[in-house]
Amino acid sequence: MVMDSWNDVALVSSEMEKFLCELLLDSSQPISERFRAFFSLRNLKGASTRNALILGWSLPPFTTLT
């Protein structure tokens, strides 16, 4: 992952972005892995990452955190 210092966003391949989105939304994965995906995705720009974050936050176990 490479950081773009001008915009403070990470630059990743589309395959990595897709992998992180799928990992976040997979409720069968351990919470530690899903949190890792969540925090990686929050540094990215784009509609697909934004939608994954919104949807992921609405799934258990994240819904029990609020």
C-alpha cells in the first residue's frame, strides 16, 4: 500500500480493494480481520469502499458497538 501525501489516501490495486471489501462484509471472518479491513478501507477513496464501509458497519458484530 502506497500513500499519496497530497491527499492522505492510500493507493491500492482494484484486486486489493475488492478483497478488503469482501473481507469486511464476510461475517464468518474473525472480528480482528474485519477490523483490519475496515481501517484499511477508511484510508481509500471511492464509491465502492464508501459503500462497503457503510454496509459493513451495519452488520454484526459492528452493530453491537453503538
